[in-house]
Amino acid sequence: MKKISINLLTNVILLFAGIILIMFHSVPNIMIWGARVMGATFMLPAIAYLVMVAVRHSDARTSTEYMGVLPAVGGLCFGLVMILKPDKFDEILQLLLGMLLVVLGLFHVIYLFLSRNTLSIKGWYFLCPAIVVLSGLLSLMLPSLRENVSMIVLTSGICLLLFNFTSLQEFMAERRRRKVVTDSSSLENTENEL
């Protein structure tokens, strides 16, 4: 059975998140719905963990499982609050989106900078991550921009697509590099055999 790459899984999730944000950016109260979805993502694993510990026979439970009960209860409570009082998280989610864009963009800028020689990175590869960082910084620094929730959501969706585009560029560059290394090593093996 082939393992799924965590990098691929992250990119697929962010791609879907970007598409969803773009599609629903003009929905009234989009941040409230976002808070409810996030609340559910906190609650579901917590409930699953608590049920797993509860149904296990008491003799089979380990101290590690008991230690995991407290964070699970915390996640359950936090998720419940996000679902019941989503309006309290509206501005926090906007700030989190801005911070996420800055972190995602900087990740790619740093990765591209560090691998520019080994992967033959071209200068225009930096364009998309720079736009992502700039969008995140603007959404964090301009309160007037945060007042337009639809614009923040649309920009975040577009930036997540740009993030995926940059990931694809990096994957293709890494693939080209592996092919060159494989070809040169097979050429060396052929020459050694002769």
C-alpha cells in the first residue's frame, strides 16, 4: 500500500479551501459559517477520542489515554463555543487568515530562496508567494480592509490557489532535479561497467 504524502494532502486541503472561499466569498455571514465549521473540526476528533477511551475496557486503558482526555475535553468545549457563539470569532478568523497567508507565503519564499541553486529556481517563481505574503500583511495592517469581509475571504481564497500553484512549481523543479540526478548516476554506472 502506497503512503499518501502529507505535503500532497496539505496542498489538496488548501486547494479545496481556496476554491470554497472563492465560491462563497459573497455569502452573508461567511465568517460565522467558517467559525461553525472550525468548531465542528475541533469537536469531532475530541468526541471520537473520548468515545474511544470510554468504550475501551478499563484494564486496557493506558495512562497516556487518560492524559489525552483533558485536551479532548478542551477541544470539545472550544468547538462547542465556536458553534454556539460564532460571532465572537469573526475578527479573530480574519486575523488568522491574514497570519496564515503570511506564514504560507514566507514558507515558499524561504524554501525557494534556499533551493534556488540546486533546483534552478527562476526569479518569477517568487511572484506568487510574494503576493500571498503581501495580501496577508495588508489584511493584518489595514483595519479598513478587514471591514470588507467578502474581500478578505476572496483574497484568501485566491492566495490559497497561488500557494498551490507555487507548490506545483516546486514539485516540478524537484522532479526535474531528481531526473537529472538519476540520469547522471545511471550514466556513471554504465561507464563503470564498460
